[in-house]
Amino acid sequence: MRVSFWGRGVSALVALVTLGSLIRWYTLDLSAGAALPHDVMKPTAIVALLLLAVALALSNRPAVATTLGAVVTLIGVLTLAEYASGLGLGVDVLLPGLRLGDTPPRMAIGTALALVLLGLAFCLRGVAGAAVTAGFAVLTLLLVLLTILSAAYGVSAVSDAGRPLNISTLSVLCVSAIAAAILVERPDIGLVALVRDDRSAGRLLRSGLPVIVLGPFFLGWLRLWAQRKGWFDTDLGTALLVASTIGLVLGIAWMAAVQLRALDIQRDGAFDALAVANATLENAVHDRTRELARTAERLHALIRIAPVGIVQFDAHGRVVTTNEQWMRMTGLSVEAARGDGWGRNIHADDAERVIDAWRTTIADGVAFESTFRFQTVIGEPKWVQASATRILDATGITGYLLSVTDVTAVRAAEARVEHLAYHDPLTDLPNRLLLLDRLDQALLFAARTHRGVGVLFIDLDRFKVVNDSLGHHAGDAVLAQIAVRLRAAVRASDTVARIGGDEFVVLCPDIGTAAEARQIAQAVQAAVAQPIAIGDQTALVDTSIGIAFSLGAEDAETMLRHADQAMYLAKEQGRARYEVFNDDLRGRIRRRVDTEIGLRTAVARGEIETWYQPIIDLQNPRVAAAEALARWRRPGIGIVAPGDFIPIAEETGLIKDIGRTVLQQACSAATSLRPDQAVSVNVSARQFVRSDFGSVVRRALLESGLAPGQLWLELTESAVIDVMDSATRTFDELRDLGVRLAIDDFGTGYSSFAQLRSLEVDLLKIDMTFINDLVSSDRDQSIVRGILHLADSLGLDVVAEGIETSEQYEILRDMGCRYGQGYLFARPQPDISGAALGPDLIGRVEPAPSTP
């Protein structure tokens, strides 16, 4: 056991006192006839008390404490033997170096008795138990009390050398402290335990203890004092002491009786309350028993009609009884299910697993939970989830209760959810997740067998027209029919997947070359191109297909991305065709990515420039305007043509910043033009649909000081059609500013006469594709003439683009075309003024012949 704080403190105190006394002895010289001090511990007592202090400090080491206790007991016994025999046994001269003279000082008999008692307490601690140890400690304290009372009553001095039973003051202190420490070390037994008790015994003892200790002490002192005063002799004093002691004891007994009577009253009240509580409890138990009986009846009724099957087994796992739901679920009667017959209708694929698990439950008492199938009497499998609970009593497991739930619908729903997680709900084709998984497997197989894998990325052409014209329901019907045709057109080992919108992917594993993938693509295009009947309507769609081929070196995502990129190339090349991803396409994509990366910082770096090409008045030769054209001066490369970066800027949205920069530069440069000249700026549809585009134009005009009438804004015909519904407010805002609006590339879109009239534009720009063959093509001349008549009827001016020969110029001039531009007059130049728009350009233009 651990040594308490009290034990360590007493050990240290005793050690300090004894060591101090020992030093004092070494300073005395009794051999020279010096007188022995009365109030000092004897050397042998010092040694014994020091050993007891060490034993107390090492109480957690029973062997050491017992040995030291035995040594102290031996010292005390030998000292008592010296007193009894009158002989010197050498105990008084244990310490060497002391000058004790002829008669060594011997410890008092009381000290020797106290050492014997304390030594026995330590010796017997591990043998006789704590009660015996505490008894020796109490005897020691009583011996000390006798010495203290002798001194208190003046019978003798505490250190009176003439009285051998007396103990020195320091010895009294040390012996009392060690005895008290022994008692405190075990506060759970003896007098200390009673004093610490919070119950009635402890309260009674604590209240009477002061009277018990101090009462006799005071009566004895009072008797001696009166006797010395001569009030009575010794006999009468003894009689008075006995009488007063009896009275004190009677008083203490009376106090104890009063408290015990109070405790009896409390006990009787507690017994009465307990009787009432017992009667109440009996009534509650009786009521609860009846309630439990009613609950049991209801429980049995619920078990009978429960929606789950319930089976009761005995401790050996044999069926005792079942409810009706179990019988309906399994098709077995109670008689047929008894014993081990309950597993008769378990599905053959699950029977062995379930029966083995049930036998393990019975043998080891472990939990049983399982999901399996029952084969019903009509042969239909029924999924169930079963779990068993042990039935226990005082003797152990008496049986098992099995609950069985029909989860057939749940399993079907889970299977449906799992199917939907990997399939497209409209076409029931594999979705992207399942496609990637199968593509991974196909690539692994290709790497092992050195065969190829083909991926066809299919996008439907003109599908948006079907959706817009026939409705989304028709569009869904078209997609479903396309899925059927795709599965019929490919091989049985191929996977057809829909990955979103009008995009499909065909995975072609185990092919030899890309040529086989092209053959499959041709079959797909032929199948899809057939008319699709939707009610009384007919839909026509084509396919743009991108093909990627691999021998297993790429991963699935890379293959899919390559096929997607090849598909976009097919769309750019005119749709309704297929393209194969190859090194050339890889290089184009790499260059495109490089262009996009550089373009993202081009505006911030000031790399976007504006060049200008003059627009000539063909009927009255003069420079009427200049078209602003964006150029990219890329570091390390030079000037990048618009066709190499404008489409990328349109696609990525960077055209908004580029267009704003060109507009600001053009407006600032145009301030150097004459008032009758203008600057024409191309506007992207993505710019035009922004709600703040009108504010951007207004800010450019204000910051540059250019008159609104000197600014022409060009929007391509296809862009006009796209933004008509969403940008009407912007059209009105620009018209209110006084800016002139032009439709660029006119003739390449599908604008109607009504659309042109509703927009109130000012100019039409004929696309150069109609000008290139104007001299040799009667068809192109008719188209241009028709556009000019249309513009004339609407009051619009016309600009012909791409004039490169004098013959083209003369035909356009004679047709009455107002404006023209092209390399015949000038190439785009970085400066809006000077030679580019100078008089030498006018010299190349002959005036129109005057009409008679």
C-alpha cells in the first residue's frame, strides 16, 4: 500500500527529533562526572525510535517494515529484561563513541513498553491483520496517556529519573505521533473509523468523545486538588472520585440513550414508511402483472397479424410455432416447418449458406442476420431479410425468435436504382460511368493482346431544329429511335452509350486498325440518316463522328477526349462526316491551346492592335469610311491574322475584352477623320447580348469625342438572327445614340425581309463569297442584284466586300452598289490616316458614267 502524507510527515518529524537528540548526546561527556540531563531521550530509545520512523516511511515494503519492527521489539524486550534481572545486557551501549561514564543511562520502563508495543505493531502488520496492529497502537497511546496524566496530576515529573515508568517529553511526542500515524494509515477500522463514520454511530461517538476524554481527567484533577487542600482524606477522596465517575458515565449513557431513542423513532418511522412503500409496491406489481398480461395478449395478437413473418425456435434451433405471415411468405404450414423443415423452401442458391449460418448461431450463440430467397409454391423467388433474437432466462438460452421481412420490392427498387446509376433513363443505353468502366477494361485487354480499341464520338446534326420545330417530346422520340438504330448498326460486342444531350459514343473493342472503326462509322451514318417518323411528321438528322483509335497506351478519359476533338473537327469541316484523331489534329489542338493561353493575357499586355481598310464610295469616288480590323501582335511570332484567333476568342468569351479594346482604339483613331468619314467596327454576338453593351459604346464615344454618326457597328447576319429576341433593347439604345448599324456577311444567314424591317439597320455588307465569282457567274450576279434591289426597297446602303479586280468593281458600280472595299483599293494598314486613306486610293476608282 502507499504511504500517506500523514505517515511521511510523522516519519520525517520523528527522524528530525531523534537525530537532534543523538547529536546532543555526542556533545555530552558523562565520564567526567557531568550530571545527566533529565529531559532527554536515552541513546537506545533514540535508535529504536529512528528505526520506527524508517519502518513507517517504508510501510509499502512489508519485509523491511517487519524486520525493523522486530529489531525495535527486541530492544524493548532486552531493556525490560535488564530491569527485571538487575543485570546489564549491553543494550544501553549500542551507539559507539558516546562518553557515558560508569553507569550508562537506561531508557524508562514506559519507553521500553511503548517500543515493544509499536515494534509488535509493525511485526504483525502483515500477519495478524490491521485490527491487531491498531490494537497495539491504541495500547501505546493508553500508556502515553498514563504518563501524561501522572504529570498532569503532579504525581511525578514526566522525566523524573527516580520513577522508571515515566517517559521523557520528546519520547512521549515521538511515540504518540507514530502510534497515531499507524491508526490514521487505516482509517476504515477501529476508533478512527467510528469517528469518521457519517452514520449514527459516528455522530454519537463524535458528540460524546470530548466528555469521555476530558471528563475523567477533570474529575481526577479536581479530587487531587481538594485532597491537597485538606478538604477530605484519601479514602473519602477515592469514594468521591468513584461517585463522580459513575455520575459521568450515567450522564454519557443518558446522552447515548436519548440519541438512540431518537434513532429508534426514526427507525420505526422508516419501518412504517417501508411497510407503506411495500404495500404500494405490491399493489403496483399486481397492477403491472395484470397490465403485462394484457400486453402479452395484445403482443400475441400483433404477432399473429404482423406484416413480417415470426418464427419461434427452441434452444436447439427447431421450429416451435410460426405466425400466419410466415406461412403465407414461405408456403409452409406450421406442421411442415417444425423441426428443421423451415429451410425446405429456401432457394437452392442460398440454402447452404443460410443453413450453415443458422447452425453456427445455434452452436456458438452468435447473432443471426441474413438476406436470402424463398421459393414460393408457385415457383416465384421472394427475397427476405431475417434476423434472430435469443430468448433468455436465468438458466441461459431457452430459444430464438426469428423475424422475416419481405424485401422483394426493396431489392427490385435497389436493382432499378443501380441500373439507373449506369444507364441513360431515356434510351436505356449505358451512361458515361458505365462507358468509362467498359472502356478501361477494353484498353487493358488491348494492351495484353496487342489488339486495338476504337471510340466513335457521335453528335447529331440539325437536332436542335427538330427540338425547336417539333417540340422536345419529338426530340426524345428521335433520340430513342437513334439509340435503336445505333445498336442495330454496330457489332454485338460493341457498346453504344449516350453521354448527354444529342451525344452518343460507340465503343469498339478488339479491332485491328482504325479502318475497321471507319467502317463502323459509315454504317452508323447510313443508319441514322434514314428519315424518322414522329407521328405524322418526319425528322431528318445526320451525324458528325469523331474517331479515336488506340492499342491500349491511353487511358479512357484521353480516348474519349480525342474522339470528342475529332468530332468537332468533323463539324468544322461541314458536318455529316467523320474524322479520325491523328497527329495532325493533335498538333492543331496543341496550337489552339497555345493560342488560347496567349490570348488570355493579350489585352492586358497591350498586344491587340487595330488595323484599318478603307471603304470606298463607288458612285462618287472617295473614301467614305474605314473598317477596323483586329490584329494580334504576339511576341516572338509577329502579327497573328484574325482567322487564327478570333474564332477561339469567340468560343472562350475573350472576344468581349478584345472587342471593347478594338472599339476604343477605333473611336480614338477616327477622331482624325473628316466629318463625312466614318469608322466601321465589327461586333461579336457575345458582346452585343450583354446588357451593358450600349453603355460601352456610349463610353467609347464620350472618351474619344467621336460623333455617333461617324461610328458604324457591324453584326454578322447569323449573329443578328441569334440576338434578335434577346437584344432588342440594345438595338433601340444604339439607334437612339445615332450610331449606324450594318449587317455583315449578308446572304450567308437566313434572315427574312420582316426581320430586316424590324431591326431598322442602315447598311448591308454583301459577303465576299458572292463577289469572288461575280465576273463569271450569272448566278452570283443575280444574287447580288437581288440584294441590291432588296436594300433599295428598304432604303439601305450596301457595301460589297472582297473587291480585288477592276471587272468586279465595274460590275458592282454599274449595278448601283454604293460602297465597296477590298485589296483592289488597299490592304489593311495599322494607321487610319496617311497613305492608307489618301488621294492615291481615289485614283484607282473611276467615277460611274453619268446617265443620259
